[in-house]
Amino acid sequence: MLFHAFPSVFDTLRGSVRPLLWLSFVMNALLLTGPLYMLLVYDRVLSSQSAPTLIALTALMAVCYGVYGYLDSARARILTRLSLLFEERAGGAAFSASLQPEQSSGALDDMTTLKKFIASPVMGALFDAPWAPLFVAALFLLHWTMGLLAIAALAILTLAKIVHDRMAMARRRADQGAAAALSTPMVAEMMRRDAATLQETGAGDRILRKWRADGAEAAMREAAASDGAAQFSSATKALRLFLQSAMLGLGAMLVLMGELSAGAMIAGSILMGRGLAPIEQLIAQYRLLLDARTADQRFTSAAGAAMQPLTSAAPALAPRAPRPSISGPSPLLRRLTHRLAGGASDQPASTSTSLIPWRRAAAPAADAEAWIDRASFSFEAKGVFFVPQGGRKPILSKVSFELAPGQSLGVYGEAASGKSLLGRMAIGGLRPSLGAVFFGGREIAEIAPALMGDRIGYLSQSPSFLPGNIAETISRHHHDQRQGDVIGAAELVGLHEVIEALPGGYQCDIREAEATLSAGQRHRLAMARAVFEFPDLIVFDEPGATLSDDGVRRFNTEVLPRLRDAGSIVIVLTHSQRMLQAVDKILLLDKGEQRAFGAREAILARLRKASGETDALEAE
């Protein structure tokens, strides 16, 4: 039975299936009105020339179709309410499944797909399909040959649908297995959720190139699937029209042989069309059925055990907004609704020098005017002020400093002192309201982000990662980075052994790795991304927030000296003095205003003196 293909839906709505089937039976029985009306008009009214009979039949026909229209509307509205009930019953299980790291939001997405499926016209066609034999029986009553033709037509269309569905499922599995692609919905979600990460890492253009390359292949597969579906739908429609006309021709032959009346001939053609209509509708909407079936299978696997059928006692639920009520004084519809509602393996050795499994078109050539030799690079902030939109008072003011290649700066201040704001300005994420930030002698806001991405490394307080594997994450999704560069960045931050222990090592998917790594290890992974290939400018925002004492020691004695030797300009934003022990210069921020800027030892001495005076006052 078709319902067996959707266990999550029909198990959850178990108590409503039988009433809806009987409602669909009444609706399909009412659809016999048209053939019976034609039969009686041709065989009784025309032969008797009786106008009262015609009026009575027409009035009866109008009543029957009126009742059919009412029931069809009622069924559609009931299915809409059932979709809401399905969401209520399955929502808890879907939410619980989505909390699992391997599921993400998949269970909730599948539940939404099934909810829309329940309220769609295709669900009505599913309830109509079991009653197609009713029309075949009516054709047998007219003549046995017409019944046999109807059975043959149903068998042909059903077999064609089964074969096509299996081919489509096989093609979809093959496509899913072959496509490690960035789909358009995935990119849209990435842009919504990880826009800051794309800007911070300068990976936007690389993600765009990968999306286009993957999308071209996916588009060809999608076009081929759509062409096949359109051809099959057109073929089945043409076949149905042919069979309906063939039924008319068979009826005409029987009329010529004296075995059938003219009214029965017309009625037979109508019955054939009506009997095949649900099958044709299911075939025309096979993609929706296929998507719903796939979503049901995933949902059953992820959350099926926790779902509750509508016939079971509902658990205590927190107060929620009332669902839309059925409008209008319709006791029958309310009773119907009440009745329905109640009742991993090791990474193989490879001789490849690249950890990135995919290769795309080469990145565009660098802007020669924008790039000068690193030895002459400098970073400078001149009289930087920042006033938020709609605000009157600056939240960052009087900030000026300059750094040469290989120098490091510690920006020290308490919470809400403007450190992170200054960091975002340093990487070009914000423009100062007054003053300017210069990078290599050019105002940073004037340099194209695509060109800045490879020259800047950034570690935010709450780093996030784009889809891909560990190697792609560290390399900021570069297509041509070699194994040594990726491993070197991981070794510098002390994460190489941790990555090697993951399933697949550097090829481990970042979403799987995030479920395994601790908060500190994820922070170090983001740090490895920031220092990859030693960018000209690196900004660390609270790098010690999740580091242990050993991690802080490593940062001060290994990471910063290595970056200094490579010629990188480093800015460390922190509220902890222990992160200032290896920087060259320190800038003090207090409530958004620069209070001091100078050599490390001089500023640290000032901080120790201020701390000692505070301790003395507290002691008194």
C-alpha cells in the first residue's frame, strides 16, 4: 500500500487514516454523479423527451456536486490541521534528534518537509488512489470488456510509476554519493550563519569558486533528472488521454454491435478518466513524493522511536499559542476534526602533497598595485574614533599607533573597553567614524576584501568554521596548499597530534571534529587557521580565554616568537596581563579611550604600580 512508504507520517496519524479513507470513499462515490448523469440523459431523457426528468436529474446532480465540493474542502482543511498535529506530536522528537551533533538541524528540516507534504494535494491523491477500483467496478457493470481495458490501463500506469520511482531513487542515491558539493541552500545558510567567518578568513571568493564548480556538475544532474521527470510525466499524460479515447472507441464499437447504449459509451470514457486521475496526479508529483519519502526515512531513523501517535495520550505540554480554529458554524466539520484528532576508518597513506581533495580554477592574480614587499609593510592607526549608528558619544576615541613588520602589540583593557571593536577595524570589518587605519601605506577600507583575505589572519572570541575538512579549515579553503603548510600551522599551536588522532586525520569533516574537540582545542584550531602561512597582519581577540597555563606559555614562547621571525605584525587583544609577556608594545584602553602606548616593560611597570596602589587602598 502507498501509505507504507511513509511510516513516520501514518504511524503518527494512525487514528486518522481510516476516517479519511472513508471520507475519500464517499467523495469518490459522489464522482460517479457525472457518468450516471450522462448515462441517464442519453438513455432516458433524450429518448423520452421529458423535460421534468431532465430538471430533476440536473437538480440531483447539482446537490451531489455541492456535497462533493464541501467534503473536498473539509478534507483539505482537515489535512492542514493534521499537519499541525503532526508537528506537535513529532516536534519534540525532532528537536531532541537535532541536538545530536551528527544530526544538526536535519531532523527539524525533515519534519517541516513532512508537515508540508501532509497538507499538500498529493496527500489527497494518496487517499483517492485506493478507490480507483470503484470506477473499474462501475465499468464492469457497463461491459466486461471496458472493465478489462480499465484494469490494463491501471496496471500499465502503476507499473510505469514503480519502475520510474526505482530508477529515480537509484539515480538520487548515485547523485548523493558522487556529490560532495556546496548546494545553493548550504551556501545561503553559510552566508547567513558564517558571514563574519567568511570575512575574517577571506575565504569568500574561494567558497564562491568551489560553489560554482560544484554547482555546475550538480546543475547538469538536476537538469537531467528534471528532463527525465518531464518526459515521463508527459508520456503518462499522453497515455492516459489515449486510453480514455480508446475507451470511447471501444464503447462506440460496442454500440455498433448493439451491446451498449450511447449514454454508457460516454459514461465509460468519463469513468476511465476519473479512475486514472489519482494515479496520474501521483506520477506528476513524484518528485514531491520522493522528497517526502526520503525525509520520512531519515526522520524515522533519527527520531522515529520518540514520536507519539495521535491515538496515544498526549504528554503534558507547556502553554502554547492557540492553533487556528476551523472558521464558520460547521458542526460536521468540527466533529470530523475532533474525531480525527482524538481518536570511521584510519586515513590511508597517500603520496599526494596536498591535503585538499578537490582542485578548482586558480585564484585570480593578485593586484600588483595593492601588494608591496612585506619588508616595507606597516600598520598604522591615526586618530581613530568610532560612533555607532544613531549614537552621539564615541565608544572608541583617540586611538593612534604604528607597527612595523615583525612587531607585536598587546591591546589591554577591561571588558567593554573597545578592544574587539579596534580589532574589527584592524582587519577592515568596520570603518572608523573619524580617522583612518592604514595597511602597507594604503587605507585598509580601500583594499578589496578578496585581496586582503590572504594577508590577514584573525582569531575571534567565538570562532566558527565553514563546511569542509580539517585541512580545508586550516588553509582557509585554499585549493593549492600543501601538506607541510597545513601541518606546520597545526604544530605551531600544538594541535597536530590531536588532529592525527581523529578519524581520517586532516581529512576529518569539521562538523564531526567539532563534536570531538574540546572548547580549547577548537580555539586552537581557529588559531592555526589565523597563523596559516604567516599572514602580514594577525589579530588575536582574547587568545587566552580558553587556553590552559601550558597553552598560554606556548603562545608566549613559541607562537609569538615564530610570527615575529616570519615578519608578521601581531595584535593581541586581551584583558589578562599574562598574555602581554611576549609582545613588543602595549596599548592601554579605558572605556574606549587610549590611555597609554609604549614599550612593553614601561607599560607593564605602570600597570603593576597601579595594581599596587589599588591593593594598598583596599588594605587600608
